Amino acid sequence: MSEEPAPRRRQARGERRITQLLQAAASVFCRTGYSAASTNAIAREAQVSPGTLYQYFPNKEAIAVELGGRLLQQMRETHGLAFDAANLDLPLPELVDAVLEPVIDFNCRNPAFLALMHGSGDIPGRIAEEHDAVHASMLGRIADVIGKFVPSLPTDDRGRVADMTLGIVKAGLDLVLAAPEGPAREATVAELKKAVVRYLAPLLEPDPDAPARLTTTPSS
């Protein structure tokens, strides 16, 4: 049996090293935040020398760009699962569960996502722009769901409700990640889902005798 060609072996070793460094960076960013992190700290976490790190990444920003890009791609795929067309025909509590479950799972498996994207004002511009695009896409999908439930709701109102819904989810995710894994985290997840349902229910499942609930525009 012929041996694997040397270039391919070197490429596989390089990919494993990059993965090792990115995992170390994720741990450091979660622990200290992006601003306080350093390449030396990342190298220590990865149990390699700084010189080895610099063979793959010239600086902390390059590491953040690579890590952030990979996480954002995973988040896009998560959004695809969350907003699967089949979910949109579910009653509100089941819909909220189907949408939030993959999002919560992604963030619990990748706590560096919130640490990198929301924990600092000086993350690399390229990552900030990509994150803003993902954020806008998420808002658009939430607004589309609201429009499906209440087609008479004005576009501006849909946007405000989508903004508030996403704000509730982000705040809840912070609490979910802060809770210890196990029953405490599961209970926090249940509270987050309950909060989203209770916020949306008066709008998406309106009382037919209270049509004023169909708008969130302040009265003049």
C-alpha cells in the first residue's frame, strides 16, 4: 500500500494545528474578552510556542477573523434550520421552540460567538460587517414570520417587534450561558422561551375583540 503523499500529510497537520489554535483562541476570548486577549495567551492555551502560532497567523486580528468567519458560517446554517419552512406552520409555542432550540444549542456549543461578537467594540471590521449582515438577515426572517401571522401589521411595526424579539433572545442567551450546565441551564432556557412566547402572543395570537393589539405604533 502506498503512503499518503507528503504534501497532503503536511496539509492535514496544518489544518489540525489551525483548529487547535482557533479552539485555544475561543477559550481565551471567552475568558478575557477580545481586547484583553494576546497571541501569547492563545499560544499558551494551545500549548505551543508563539513562534508556532506565527507560522499560521500573523496577529490576534487574523485569528479573530478566521474564528469569526467560521462561527458566522455556522450561524448562517443554524438560521437555515431555525427558519425551516415547515416550522412556520406550527402554533406559536412550538414555533418558538423550533426556532430557538438550534440557536440556543449553537451558542451553548460556541460561547466564543457572543464573547467575540458582542463583548468588545474593537473586533476586526471585517467580522463586524459580516456579523451585521447576519444580524440584519435574522431580523428580516423574524419580521417575515410576524408578517405571516399578522399580514395587516405595517412594515415598520414588524421591524420594531422583530428588534424587540431579538433583543429578548440576546439578553436571555447571556443568562443561559451564565447558568451552570444541567437543570439550571435547562430551566433558564425554558424561561427564555416563555418570555418570547408571552411577548409575541398578544400580537400573533390576538384577541378578536381587541383589534388595537395589531399595531405597536404609539398613539399621537
